[in-house]
Amino acid sequence: MSTSSVIWTIVVVVVVIVVVALLVWTARNKRNERRHLEAEAIRKDVAESSFEVGQREAKAKESEAKARMVQAEADAKAAEASALQQHAAQHRRDVASSKDELNEKRDQADTIDPATPNPEKPQPKNE
């Protein structure tokens, strides 16, 4: 092989290596650019979704606040109902006691009134 053939072979090999290197470099740059655009699209999507998630979170907090308020009202109503039940029970006891007293007074009146028929005592006949 002559010297010029060796030089041309080396030049061709170097040119091929440079061309392959340029192709690899270009492909990598295109891939990186594509990935960068994809990442930007994902970031934009995340930003839009974050806004929607924030709105849903605000609605959830509002619902939780309303639920706590309604629960507090229900607890207050339950306490009021309990107090009214206790008050009603006291009234029933007072009424029962008053009825017992009235019955005792009626029995006492029947006992001391000679005109009241008493099944235990025979009444004298008026002639």
C-alpha cells in the first residue's frame, strides 16, 4: 500500500468518525430538545392542575367548616333537648306528687264526711 492510500484511508476513517460523531451529537441534541419540550408540557399541565386542586381544596375546607358548624348546632340542639327532657321529667314527678296529695286529701275528706258512703263501714239509715 502506498503512502497516499494510507493517508486517504486515514482521512476517510477520520471523516466517517467525525460524521458519526456529528450524527450522534445531533440526535442527542434533538432528543434533549424533545425531552425539554415534553418536560415543559408536563410543567404547564401541573400548573393548571395545581390551580384546580387548589380550588377543590378550598371547597373541601369550606365543606369541613360547614360540617363543623352544623355539628355544633346539632350538639347544642341535643343539649337543649336533654335539658327539656329533664325539665319535663321533673314536671311529671311534680304532677304525680300533686296527684298523690290530692288523692290523700280526697280520702281524708271522704273519711271525715259522714255523708260519704264508705264500703268498709255500714251507713246508718235515716228514718
